Amino acid sequence: MTVTDSRVPKPEHPRPHLVRDRWLTLNGEWQFEIDRGDSGIHRGLRERELEGRILVPFAPESTASGIGDVDFLHAVWYRRTVTLPTEWAGDDVLLHFGAVDHDATVWVNGVEVARHRGGFSSFTANLAGVAAPGDEATIVVRARDTPQGPQARGKQAVRYLNTDCHYTRTTGIWQTVWLEAVPRTHVRQVKVTPNFAAREFAVVVPLAGDPAGRDDLRVRVTLADDRGTVVERTVDATLDMAPTLTLVVPDDRVRAWSPADPFLYDLEVAIERADGSTVDRVTSYAGLRSVSVSGTQILLNGERIFQRLVLDQGYWPDTLMTSPSDEATVRDIELALAAGFNGARLHQKVFEERFYYHADRMGYLVWGEFGDWGAAGVGPSHDHQHPDASFITQWLEVLERDHSHPSIVGWCPLNETYQHIGDEITDLDDVTHGMYLATKLADPSRPVLDASGYSHRVRGADVYDSHDYEQDPAGFLRNQEGLKDGRPWTNDHEGRAISIPYAGQPYFVSEYGGIWWNASLADAGPRPSSSDPDRDTSWGYGDRVRDLDEWYERFQGLTDVLLDDPRMFGYCYTQLTDVFQEENGVYDFDRTPKFDLERVRAIQQRRAAFETEAGAGGIAGA
């Protein structure tokens, strides 16, 4: 059921990897009330009508929501009554939330149906026994979000004002809310892992309900391309909680997924009775590709493809962390490609599922990341970061949701943790190891970077990196040239080590550049110091360039250092767009180009040393 009412924002199916015909978006107008003292439960907000209105899925801090309140919102409440479609009779109804920041409790008809911690991961409530098709369902949501204490909040400011690289907060519902009809026994998930070497897919189909109580059910999986069915297999659904099938692709139907040819097979998964009738059916898709590590190389389908990544923080002026529309999501990928990038680090935020879908179909390489900032600054320098167990549980939910996207070529659970390595095992040690191990157990098919840029703490991690915002190309070269001798640039903090030593893994500079350019301040000259009064209204890394010619010269000089290094498998330039006061994007915050895109593209698109035979030779001898 696709909603075409133009008054309903973001009407597209929010989960292209697992689609059923019978669904209903709940985006649109909800009752809403701010509860600054978090006393609403005692004041009857759970039971009564709410005083205001909000446009879901936009957060109340955003102007698009109709609220636009950017003060601290310690708790907010939502309420909506909907009649569950009568044509869903006989089925259970699932209530899905794409994301609610940060701690959410959901009641339906006065009954608590869900309790969830984490503003970046999705969750679902089954309304069985609470509301059935044909019934009215009154949905009440309370979201709590405080600026104090350890909490995975990404780039959301903990001060009232935006400063440096911290931005307007997001509270409450900020991704699509929707209903879905499912039979009691149904497909809970479709987990697809390509095995490129064997030209096959492993498809795991976790089931909900009680298939073991039936003796006549089977799972059928069909893979198809533009010529029709490629392969079809069935397996008994009653013996395993997660039936698993292997789909071998015939040689004449093999078509690898890559940036040059992002081909996607169609996938259908059905639960059937012995007589062939269907119990449940979902559609999905799959891309046949591999990601592997060979010495200091990261390979895609066994080939050296230099990863020209851009840092994408996924903010918009009027909608904050929520994309304004599906078209806006696609547009950001198009903008990156137009500037010569072939992928992105999705930074300090878990993006909406439709972003990954479009990346899949457009051949856009992605490193998935968690919004882990929010656990630092309490305690001594060797033990001031205290991420808790919820970081691991939220990250596991993300890994489960996004596993099957071929565009995701690496995982990065943490970013810029900056704690000295001392003699004690700390919370940061435990959580860094926990998130790394959880990632490897949930998905052994992709490389994992334990912590981007700063505090590497896992021995034997797949990837090593640094963040280097040196603005002088000559100084940047001096920093990075040690890689040829196995001594790459590493970040420190206050002159002290925050990482275990490099051990010969694939290496890249996963943040560089951040060149500060604001045309309106060009006459002001370079920024003199961190005390610059422009800092809260315009901010970037290093000295602000004086004019566009200096920007191009600096961008080319820095980028050439990385393109010329045969041991560097990629880079990530900061950043795609300006974000509020942080003005170091290739595009303005409103997505207007700041530079000559053909010139920016030409600087990036020359062949990287990593992609040449010299690159292969240098790597083999490393």
C-alpha cells in the first residue's frame, strides 16, 4: 500500500529489503506535547488528548515538524488514533518505528507494547492481543532525551547553541512510523550474504510465530534477473528457527555488483503449505559482490578499487537528521558522484534504510557507522569515556537491519574515541572490544574498523586509519609518508598515545581536508586562532582560505598525497555539505555547489597509485 497523498511526508515503503503488499504509513499529523519536566506520566499525558500537533517523521526541533523548538526537550509525547484496516482480518499487525531518539515507550490502547533505548536503531511492536484488524488503535509514544550522562547521540549539541561540529538536537520520532499486516507465522527477516568466489548467495530466513508446530510448511526462495528466474530452492520450515538456503547462480547468469555496474537480482521469499498455497510472502533483492583483505589491500570482487569517499553527516536545514524526501536522499548521492566521489562514510548517524537502498542501486560504496559521540569527558584522561552496554545492543540492532545491503563495504562502530592507554582495563576498552566482536560475529563478510581515526584498541582489527587535518600539503605529505616504512600517521591526544601500534593492516586517511571556505568572509583573511569570533557562525579546520584559487590549490595538494601513495586504499574528504556553522563542505547546506564541480571531479578522478601495477607491487612487498 503506497500512499500518494501529497500531505503525507515520505510516503515510500521505508524498508525496500523486506516488502509486503499490505502496509500503511503513519507519517503525517499526530497530536504532540512537550514535557520539559518529564512529569507527563503523573499529569495524565498518557491518557488524555495532547495540546499540540506535529508532522511526523520530522523531529520537533525542526521547522518541517511545525514545532521548531530547539531548546532542551527532556521528554515529548505523541498520540494518534488509527483504524486498523479490516482487510487485514486474521493477521497480526506490526507497528514499526524507523528511529525514535532516545528512550521510547509505546502504549497502544493503554497497554505498553514496546520499550526501546537508542535513537539510531529501529524497533517493532506486535499488536496481537491489543488491537486487531478493524479495531481502533490509539498509539501513544513518550520519548525521553536528556543532555546529561553517557548516551549515543552523535553530533547533537549538549549545549544550547550549536558550536564547532555539534548541531541542533533531534528528539523523538525522526524516521517513518508504519503498520504492517503479517500472518501469525511469518518471515521476520531476510539475511542475504553473497559468496562471490562460489557465485552463490547464502539466504537466512528467521521465522516468527510457531512453524515447528506445523508439519506442512516450507520456505521457498526465488532469485531472478531481467531474464526471469535464475534459481529457486525450498527447505522445510519446521526444523530450524532460521531456515538457510544456498542459491548457486549459473555461470551464464552471473553478474557482479560494482560501482561500474550496480546490478541487483530480485529476490522473493515465501512460506508455503504443502499444497503450494502461500502463508507469507516478501520481496527483496541481492547484489553479488565480495569485500576482502589481502595484505594492505581492500579489494572489491578481487579488484583494487580506490575508495574516494566523502564524509556525509546527513543533515538538512529544515529537517535536521531526517531527509526531507526520497528525492533529497537520492540527490545527495548524485551530488557526491558529480563531485568525483564513489562512496561515503556515513558519519555519526545511522541513516534511513532507503538511503542504503539507493546506494545499492546506484553503486555507491558506504561505510556504516554508529553515532557513538556522547560518552566522553567524565573522569581522568586515562578513563574519561564511559560508553555503556546499550551502545553494543543498539549497534547489534543496526547490524541486523542493514546486513544485506551490497553497498556497505565496511563497518565502523566508533569514531574519534580519544582516551590515553593506561595500565587499567576501562569501559572504553570493554565496549570497543565488545562492539568489534559483535560486528565480526554478526557479519564476518566485511572488514571492521574498531574506532575511526583515534583510539585503536583491538589487536588484529581488519583496518587501521587516521584523521589528519593538516592543511599544508607539504606538511600533510610529511605526516603520511611514513606508511611506506610501516609507520603510518597516528592520532594522539595531548601528546600521548591513544592507540595500539599499527600492525600492517590496510590503511587509509578516513578524514582529511575540511577546508574552510565561506565566500562572505573571504575578505577577512585566514582565521587567526581558535578564539576567532567567527567560530560559532562559521567554522572549519585550519586557516580559512582567502579565495577560491587557494581552495583548489589546497584541495589538490592534499588529495594528490593520498592518490600518489600505493599503500593507501582510499580516503575520506570532509565533507559533502556545510552543516549549520561548519562551512567546509563541497556544497552549501542548501546543496548549492560552492566550487567548479568539474574541476573538483578532475582532481579526484585521475588514477590512484593503489589502482596501478606499481600499487600492487608495493603492496605485495609490504
